[in-house]
Amino acid sequence: MRCRCGRRAVFHSKVYKVTLCDECYPNFYVEIVGRSVKRYKILRRSERILACVSGGKDSCAMAYALKRLEYKFELFHIDLGIGRYSRECLRSVEELSEFLDVNLNVVRLEDYGFTIEDVDRRKVCSACGTAKRYLMNVFARLNGFDVVATAHTCEDIINFFIKNMLSGNVEYISKLKPRIDSFDKLVAKSKPLFDRTEKENATLVLTLNLPFTSIECPHAPHDVWKEIIYDVELRKKGFKQNFVRSIAKLANFIRLDWNLGHCKICGEVSNSEVCSFCKLRLRYGKG
Ligand code: SF4
Ligand code: ZN
């Protein structure tokens, strides 16, 4: 297959009806990210953005797009203390920071008294999610950032949607908006890649040879829903992106009744007397 410019194609999409080479694809990718960011009012030009990068392909693609779109941003990485995996992730984000010439901020979970390796095996991903949400919010607020950007893809959002629907947590769907404005001590959250697929992100980082790690976290669970989502897409092209855009519309109609107070230990927003992060510190912390 050939690109419209005549070079050998690296990307073909029936959804967008395009066939592109390694030189034309990055421009196309940046253009579709920019279009969604504008259409869904995900980021504002005046904002200081804290772009969360894990070291993987999706957040690497997000940082590249933000740079090309000329947003004001810095990178933020949490060292979770998961042995070789965390070392590789840190190495990749350091290279990315150098490549993009964007400042990198690193926070070590160990500095809060524990690492993900200390957590009970059955609760590891939920603890990891709690720690990431807490640390990105606190770091952004204390350092004057207006909005946090995370690289959730359409597969992540559909996955979260299905799981919450099946367990009856309908109100949680309101968290799936491409942008959630600030509230109390919570900094605004944004998902600039909410309608991008993992394949689109992977094609970008591979064609440009951007620094990322393909090592998977040793705690990553086998996710059957992601496989189902991919199966549906194979049978019905465009399913994922059409579905995620409908989720974004639906999320506007659902209100999460914030019944929030403040943690009596750290003072951050919490729906119980002690927030989930402080509970982790109390349980696993070493002094
Ligand atoms: Fe954290 Fe690894 Fe679980 Fe992802 S798979 S949430 S990085 S522990
Ligand atoms: Zn707390």
C-alpha cells in the first residue's frame, strides 16, 4: 500500500479512510489530537499543564503531541519502586524529557514510606491507582499547574465504562469526561488522548523512534475486557472511537454527588475521615 505522497505506507485506517507513510503519519496524528482537544475543550492555551508520563507508548505519544501543538507543559513521573520495570520506565521518561526538551518532575513513592512492592498482592493495582491519583493532584496543586493530563486511550475508557456499568457504579461514568474541571483541592483533569487508540499511539512512537519502554508491569492483570473490546473492533470498524465519543456525551448527563470532606491526616479531599492514600501509608509505611 502507498501513502498519498507515494511513499510506502505504515498506517491504514478504514475509520479515517487514510493510508499514510512514516513522514505523513505524525502530522496526521497531531492534527487529530489537536482537533479533539479543541472540540471537547480538553485544554486551554493559557493553562500550565502537568503531563503524566509512565514511560510507556501512550504517554510518550501524548507528550509528543502536546509539544507539537505548542501547549505549555512539564512532564511528571512517579517512581513506583517496582524493581527493573520502574528503572526502565524512569530511564525512558528521562530520555523523553531530553528528546522533547521539556522539564521532567519525578516523585518517588518510597519517599512516602512504601513502594508498590510492599502492598498486598491482591490489592496492588488499586493501591497503585490511589497513589498515582493522589500524588499527581498534590504535586500539580502545590507547584502551580492548572490541569493534569493523563494518557488514557479509548480502550481504557471503554474498559472502565463496562466494568462500572456491570458493577452498578453508574455515577462513576461522570469521571470519564475528557475534562473534569477543578473542584475544592482537586486540580482539573484532562484526557487529551481519550479518542485515540493504542494502535494510533504505537504507530506514532514507532515511526518516530521516540523513547518509550515496552516492558509490562509485572503486576499487570490479564484483562479479558480489553480483548473483547479488540474483538468487537475487528468485527465492526470504528466501534471504539464511536463508542468512546458517546461515553463522553453521556458522562455530561451524570452527576457524581461529591460528598467530600478532608482527610484528618493530610488535609486532602477525601470521602472518608482518612483518605485512601493515608490509609496506605498507615498500613504499609515504614516510618
Ligand atoms: Fe500499577 Fe502495575 Fe497495576 Fe499498572 S499494572 S496499576 S503500574 S501495579
Ligand atoms: Zn490523607
